[in-house]
Amino acid sequence: SVEPTEAGDYKLCFDNSFSTISEKLVFFELIFDSAQEEEEEEEEEEEEEGGDGWVEAAEPEETLDVKIEDIKESIETMRSRLERSIQMQTLLRAFEARDRNLQESNLGRVNFWSAVNLGVLVVVAFLQVYMLKSLFEDKRTVRT
């Protein structure tokens, strides 16, 4: 988590000096959380306006504005929660893709070494059969 201290452009640098030979898959996520700043600004504006809150709430037009503001606030809250849900789903898809690539890579290695094992097993089986046959062969020549 990085809190920006200055306004402006930021750069992300990824370092591959650990192992430049092997292939890597990198996932990163940027979350811009400006909703809190907007809420804080609105609260500051309300505090600056001051006045008697009860008198303003008693007027029907102001009540209508308050209800509209409440609706806008709940819509904004839902929007931010939906955006967060989309971000989490994207992150989970990225994890799933990474894990799937790892599984497919492991499956390829397992299949290769299983085939090598099977080949060695077949060669050893034929070698044993040949050796057993040679033990029971009669090497004496029969002269007639």
C-alpha cells in the first residue's frame, strides 16, 4: 500500500534481476480510492456552512434536497462497492490464471518423466526376458 505524498505522475518499476533465465508472470493492481477524499471535502463544506441545522431541515425544499443527497450518497456507495467487487474478481481471475499456468507446466513435466520411466521399464523388461532365455539355452553343440 502506497500513499502518494505529491500530486503528479508515478512510475512502477519491476525488477527481474533475481532470475533472468526463467519465465515470470507478474500481476499488479492499482486501486484509486478518491471517495474518501470527496466525503471529507463534503464534511468540511458542511462544517463551514454552519447555521442552525434544525431550521434548515424543517423547510420542505431542504428536506427534498437532503433526501436527494441521501440517494446520491447511497448510489455512490453502491458504485464504489461494485468497483471494489470488480477489482476483487479481476484479481481472483489473475490468481486463477497464474495457478492454471503452473498446473499445466507441472502436468507437462509429470507426463515427460512418466514417459521416460515407462521407456526404462520396458527396456528393463525386455533385458530381463533376454537374460532369462539365455540362461536356459543349451549351448552345447550336438554332433551327429
